Amino acid sequence: MSVSDDQKVLMALIGAAHGIRGEVRVKPFGGDPLSFSDYGTLTTKDGKRSFEVEHARVKKTVVITKFKGIADRNQAEELNGVELYIRRDQLPEPDEDEFYYSDLNGLTVIDQSGKMLGKVVSVQDFGAGDLLEIRPRRGGTFYVPFTREIVPEISLAEKRVTVVLPDDYLSEGVPEPSEG
């Protein structure tokens, strides 16, 4: 799969300040909570700001992180809500049955009978597990649980995701699947 060099992958989100020495709480995205610190310089999505991890340690569900140049609590508080990215080409290529969530964006979503349901716009986690956010041709987006049972097949080569939904899943305000 061809990926442009400037495509960005969200690695972590900076949260509240921690203590008075410029540390912050960071919510990492990915299997290894410290992996965001392995790629050198992290940037904002627009690339205008960059951050380098001085040290990081796991504490419960967050990673307490000190960035170079952030010396006190006031500077740390200003970082709350900043998303940290790396270039997609910095990541190793995934194995055959693996993929990065960012690679799913834009893929066509079909049901088990081949009807088009829409396109993947994001993968979200509101605390109860990953969800695929799908935008149909008309109407607002909807979510499906991102589990092997609901999403049994992902084909990056064919740019397609197959979902198996319960019979009444789309009955409440979501447009009916369209031929596609």
C-alpha cells in the first residue's frame, strides 16, 4: 500500500499537568503505552510545534511525561489537549493480519450481503472498546463495535471493510444500506 510521506499518525494526547516540574499526563494510543516515546520528535498535526520526550513512566492509565524545554507547571498546563503525531512512514510495516487504525480511514464499509453502508471516518474509543465510525451516503455517522465478530474482514488491498450487523442494528434513525 502506498502512503504519502506527509501522512500523520496520532500517537498520543497530552492531558493535565502533573506536579510542578513541567511533567504532563499523556494518553498514548497503541498497544505499548511507551511507544510514542520511541520515535524521536513528535509534532502537532500541522507540524508547527514539535516535542521531544525527556523521560516517561507509566502510572495507571496514563504516561507521566517530561518534554524537553517544558520546565514548570505553567508551561505544562498550556499543553493540555495537544495531540502528538509522527509521520506514517516512521512506523514499521504491519504484519499480514495487522494494520494501523489510520489505514482504515476512507475504506468502504459493506455488510455481509455486499450492500454498501458507507465509509470509515475514524476509529474511536469512548471507554468501552474500539468503535468504527461510519459515514453513510446520507445522514449522520454511526458506530459499530470494532470486534472480530462484527468486523470479520478487512481488506486494505481492496479498500474494503465487511461488517456483520444484527438484523435490527440500522433500524433507529440510520439510513438503510444502499446498493453500491
